[in-house]
Amino acid sequence: MSITPQPGIMDIALYVGGQSRLEGHADPLKLSSNENPYGPSPRAMAALERSAAMLHRYPSTDHAELRAAIAEIHGLDAERIVCGVGSDEVLQFLAQCYAGPGDEVIHTEHGFAMYPILARAAGATPVEVRERDRVVDVDAILAACTDRTRLIYLTNPGNPTGTMIPLSEVERLAGAIPDHVILVLDGAYVEFTEGYDGGASLVESRENVVMTRTFSKIHGLGGLRIGWGYGPRAIIDVLNRVRQPFNLSNSQLAAAEAAIRDTGFTAHCQSENARLRVWLRDEILALGIGCDESHANYVLARFADEAEAMACDAALREAGILVRRVGGYGFPEALRITVGDEAGCARVIEAISRFKAAA
């Protein structure tokens, strides 16, 4: 066959999302995709309903109203914001625009699985850097930088670990990388942290840092696929040149704007997640299972070995609970468990307790 894809495409392993269906359970407790257990803001749902009247109209091409809302809530410059179909699309724009054949894209060993996919799709070579005790190692990233490096994708807080490095370490990394490298701060879970702006202050002060955020997690709009990035104006201008003019629909734009303006609902989700995350981790530790402090909306439960993790996953499934196996992220002995609502967290601990008691 003479028709062949571009080099690197066939090296891509398909991304597999968290499972949502469970045989024998009509309505399983889904804790496999780090979704907001409280759903979207009521204001976002109302905005989505109202948008139905505009289905025959093309959306704006500049996303001006949504960018203005993001800028207002986060204290940013609207002209330096780009919106995408989830933050994934913004991450894709960066690889598409700044990496290609002969270039390298750095990511850490437990980072988001899409990073090597995006690098290969652009024809670049992904370079995996080791972490230290499930935490990003800035010195290891710096040691991996070469004259071929173009992008560094950094998840902070990490997924699936939930660990994070402080802003001082992010600043050290940004200041030490070569001038030709862009540091991309993937902040999908930033809203669940305390005292961390996701890198906004670094973007303001440097020309080599871009941050991305999503509406899929704290705002509960994963089903609509909306994200955004913030960076130097020159880089944002480049990204907008490859962005499809109508990449976000009227419905997406309306729901996202309503969601980000509903700060009371966001604060409620933040406080409940923080409270229940601590409780869930404490209960897991009390059962003799390893679990690092998390700064996101999930915890990583580390068992004695892969066999025990698989057996516990089977027990949870039997109880109608779906969590995430993370062998593909380098943790065959672990399960990532989304922090649900109070009843959901209690169900998880009850099921794991029964499993441990029967072992």
C-alpha cells in the first residue's frame, strides 16, 4: 500500500479513558476519571439550556466574552488567553506550532499520557524523565534538556500521583531552561490546591512559560470539552493561527462563562474536595495502604504489589465502584481513586475495608 501516515503516527498508543460502564451494575459509582461529583454549576446548566435557541448561529471566532470572564476571575490579560476544545487542544497547538521532526519534547514519567502522543503527532521525539518518589525532579528535567528540546510538559499537581512541586521549584525550572525551550504548565487540577496560581505569575514575568487550565474538573464540564491557555502574547498569537476559527460552540462558550462566574459553586466544590480528600487518605493509610498527600481531586492508593491492587480493584467492581488502574502510568501496584461526595467516599472505604479483612 502506497498510502502511509506521517512518521511517528503509528508509534502512538491509543489513549484509554476511565471506564464508565460496569456489567451487572446499572448505575456504578464512577471514580475513574476525576470528575466533579457535584456536577456542573446550576448557572452553567441554565446557560446551556438557553443556548439551544442559538444552535443555528455560528459562534464567535475570538471567544471574547469567555476570555473576558476568565481574565476577570483570575486577574489576567484577556488578550493573552486562548481557548480550546479542552486544555488538550491547547497542549496540541503548542506541539503543532513549536515541535517537529528532529525536535524533542520532555515529559516526566508519571505525567499525562497525552504528552508523548502530542509529541509524536507533531513528528517530534518524546523524552521521558524520571521522577523522584512520585514527585517531579527539576534537576532531572534540566539534565534532559538539549539543543533539540523545544517543549517541557509539566503536570502540577501531578496525575495520577496528586503530588506537586512548589512555585519556587517551578520558578527555578523556568529560569534555568535554555532560551529556545517553552515550559508548559498543565494546571488541570490547580483549583484543588492552596496557594498556587498555576504559574500565572511566571507567565506574566517570563517569555518562555505557558499555562493551561480546564473546565472539565472543578467546573464539572468534562462532557462539553472546554479549556484555555495563558501565555506570552507572541506565543498566543502563534497558537491562534492554527486554531480552528469555530473550535468552540455557542453552547460551550455560554456554559463555560456561566461556570467560571459562579464563584460560590466553585468554592463549595473546592472546600468539599479538600475536606473529603484528607478523610479518604487518612482512612486508606489506616488500612495499611500507601498514599501520598494529594493536592488534586483524587488519591493514589499504593498496594503491596500488582496482584493486591488488581484484587482490590475486582472487589471494588463487585461493589459497583469504578476506579482507575494506572499501570500505564508506571504504577501497576496502585489504583487512582477520585474523591467523590461524602457517601461515595464512605462506600469506597467500606469496600476496601471488606477486601482487606477478607485477604
